Amino acid sequence: MMDGKPASGWRAQLGPSGELDFEFDSEKALDSDGRFRLEVEEEGEYRLMLRLESDSMSAFLFDEVIVQLDAPPWELDLYTGQLELTGVTDWTGEGMPAVVHYWKGPGELFGFAAAVQGAKGSAPCTVPAGRAELRVPNMTPDPEAWPVARTIDVPRGGVLRVQLDPKALEALAR
């Protein structure tokens, strides 16, 4: 559930535990009620990825799950807000963005999102509400290792506008 309603537009897939898998070959769209069913060849530990893509943003949620025949369904109740960044421009959705919203939820749940940035900054990007960090991605596949540019608090149902300094971001990226 997102903001008290079934999550729509999201896609789900399972990948190897502990890995960020961006191969979208086995994704399934969530049903209109926000449910999904994924099949595996064997029980075990997996990383669940939920992905939302639009022309203006990419958002990912990850959780470590144990798949067993008698396990209860995986469920998530998440509330969101909007994040609008200025001071960073020219990320088209390809390659590495200058900055991402990085959020940690309960247990092993985490997510990150990036908005396409044009000449005037980014369009508002839907992100989990609450405390999060703006991180500068690098070639390390572990988001925990990405440098922190700023800690933020996105209001539930509201918009947070953040002005960033491109030179400071470049210095963190080195």
C-alpha cells in the first residue's frame, strides 16, 4: 500500500540476495490491488526489488526476503512525499545521476530515487516520507558507501524543495 491505497505503476522482481540487480527481464507489474506473485525455482533468500519508472523519475525499493511455501505474503505500508531538487541539471535518466534520495526503512528495507534534471532542476519526485539522505552515487554498487551530501526530512503528503551546490556534489563524487 502506498499512501493508504494500492500501489499502482510499480513492477516487482526477485534477484540474488544482497545484490542490486538492474536487469529487468523477470519483472511483473503489480495488480490493480497492489498485489503481485513471483515464482522461484527453490525456496531461499532473495532480494525483492520494486521499481517505478516515469518520464521524470526512477524509484527503487529493495528488501531481503526469505521465500518459503508456508510464509505469509510480503506486505508494505508506505507513505510518500515529494522531493524537488534545484542546483543540479542535465541528468536525462541514463547513466549515473548527480544525486539520489536514499531511504532506509524497517529491517532490511531500503530505497533510492532519482529525478530527471533539466535546465531548471528536477520535477517533484515521489519518495518515501520521513528522514533520508541525499547521496552522491559512484561506481561502488553499495548505496551505503555513497557519500552523503545532506540529510533531509520529506513531509508526508508534502513537498520538500532542496537547493544543491553542483561544485560540492562534484567534490563528493571524487
